[in-house]
Amino acid sequence: TQVGVFLSVKEPRFGAVGDGVTDDSAAILACVYAAAAASSASANNRHGVYFPPGIYLIGTSACLTPSAVTSSNGIHFFGAGMHTSILRLNTSGSDLYFYNNVSTARTAFCTFSDIAFEGIAPASVSAYTDISDNAKAFRIYSTSATGSREQGFQFYRCRFDCLGTGFEFAGDQTASE
């Protein structure tokens, strides 16, 4: 797979702010849709979603894998560094995930590099605990009923902080599958 086009979430057509206050979910979703469409349209090319330095507040679950996005070529999600490009889940009592395929095949062969994945601890939690039980990172579910097979995820120079769950793997696959 070759490297294709890289799209920045801060491009005017997407409009992410990255100030840690504004909910950037819609802008990130729009950028992911555009990258997935470009990846699917061009054989053997993986397109990228770039997060320039900033704190991107996410209030929508599965922002990196919206339900309409499927791409067998994968998407490369990357930032400027694990201390400068931060994706932060804004949990307010409900579970939120960065990635959650919910038993439906989404995007295989994704790479993530130079990004921090964080949750926000609720006000009732001590600052020393720093854990948000509602903030989840990656839920990868595989089921033989739908033929969903998530595969090829790679993480380079990523940081995971303040998350109730880092990686959750679930499904009904047998050893032979």
C-alpha cells in the first residue's frame, strides 16, 4: 500500500480548532470521511488524517470510525508528536470511544502515529486518580455473523492517558477463524 493524500483536520473545509475547549468532533468526522472516500477510490493508496499541534476535544463516540466509513486500504492517523497532538474524549456520563466498530466492519489496516489519546476525568474524581471510566480508547469487535474482521492496526509513538479502558477486544471468533 502506498501513501496517498494527507488531509489536515484544520483545513478550512473541515474546520477543527484544536484549542481543548471547542468540540472538534464534526470537523474530525468530515476529515475522516474525506480520507476514507479517497482511500476507497484509489487502489493501493492509504490516505492520511493529520492532527497539527493542539488539543482536539471529541464529544462524539467512534469519531475515528463513523458508521458509513469502510476502507480496506486503511487510513493513516498522525500528529506532530505524542505531546503536542492530543485527542481528548469529553465524557459526560456516557461511554465514548475513539474507535468502536460495534460488530460492523469499518476500516482495516489503520496506522496511528505521534498522537496522544486522553480521557477527561470527571469532576468527582480525584486529580491524583486521573481516570475516566467512561473514556475508552479502542473497541475492536469481531463477529462471524457479520463477517467483521478488524485487522492490521499499528501504533507508533502514541500515548494513552486517563482512560478507563485502553483496548477492548470482543467477539465470537473461534480459534480456527
